[in-house]
Amino acid sequence: MPCEKKYLVSLVWPPNICYSKLIDGIPEGVTIDETAGTWTFQNKSYPIGVNCCQPFFEGFPIGVYNRTNFGHLEVMKRTIEWVRDRNEPFSDD
């Protein structure tokens, strides 16, 4: 699905990887193919709206999303929750 760069937002890893950071646009090192609707980081391409499985390093992208696409926003929301919840201690309560 074609996508214009002006509508893109991204999640990246901040210094504290217990959280994610939302940025307007695309992170450094990411290229966009608007026609194919993909984003590329370190020679690996992903559809816009799909997260990558990169290591958890500060500034590395988690995902690139079209903010005008509700499905992409749902993926982004679930990803933010996953990042937050993956570090919570387990409880026996």
C-alpha cells in the first residue's frame, strides 16, 4: 500500500528500553519506499505498519507507521503496551 513520508511516525528504543519513544517521521538510518510501502533498516525491509525484530539498542527503530491508517495505530498501541508490559515482574496475586 503506497504511503507518503509526511504521514509517518515511528517508535524507537530510548536510553531506557523499558519504554518506547514515539517520533514524528522516520528514525536515522531508516529509508522509505513510498511506492512499495516499506521501510528498511540495516538492509532488512518491513512493510510500513509492521514491527521489526532488531536488537534493543537506543535509537534503533521498533516500527514505522502511517498515522492516517487506523490499523497501523492499533499495531503501534499494542507494541507500546508490549514494551511496557514485558518488563513488569510476575505476580502470584
